[in-house]
Amino acid sequence: KRNLNLNLVMKRRSDHGFVEGELAGGKKLAALETDSEFNIKGKWQDVGGSDQAAAYLRQMDEDSSSRVSLLQSCTAEDKVQAKITCSKYLDSLGHLDPAGFFLNDCIYDICHGAGEVAAELAAELLTSASV
């Protein structure tokens, strides 16, 4: 399979009618919000997801329904605690993330309410990406 990466500029407004999907301009917002063509009426596992991911998504749904906001504020002390949690999972994998992108993302996620599972998932993702 080969991919073609290109930048297409359509200067004539009349050409915009040929563009479909998420890239289409001027469509009603409701059409972009639903993505009904991608709607799956089954379990996460039916589309290839793991049981662990399904449990995580279910937990996130339950947690988010009890929260007023998905993003929590993050104090300096929160960042320190988040770094300790992330380091527990990611320090041994530092050679796979020399720039610290995974560590920084993990700290942000935990600091804003994602919980320790975010560190576990970051370590799993980093390990699987390096294979």
C-alpha cells in the first residue's frame, strides 16, 4: 500500500462543492459532530479493542459523568505528584523517550485528572511503539 501526501489548494469557490467528509467547508456543524458513518453499535472489543481499554473507557465515562469539568486545575504541587507517579512507570523507559515527550504528556494528563492509569498507558504505548 502506498500513500500520497499532497497539499491541494482550491482557489475557486465553485470547486469546494467537490470536497466531502471532514474536509468539506461550509457544511452544517451537526454533520461534523455526529460522524454517523463511523458509528459502531457493538462493544469496543468487536472493533479490535482490548478488554483493558474497554474497562478504561467505561471508567472514564463513569468518572466524567460525575465531574463538572473534564479538565481540573493543576497546581505546582499537583505537578510534583504527577511527575512522581509518571516516573514510577516511565523512568526505566527513558532511553526510549530521550526528549521526554511521553513524560511531559503523562504529567499533564495526570495533573488534569486522568489518574494513574494514564501513566500505565503511556508506558505501554512507549514500549509497544519501540518494538
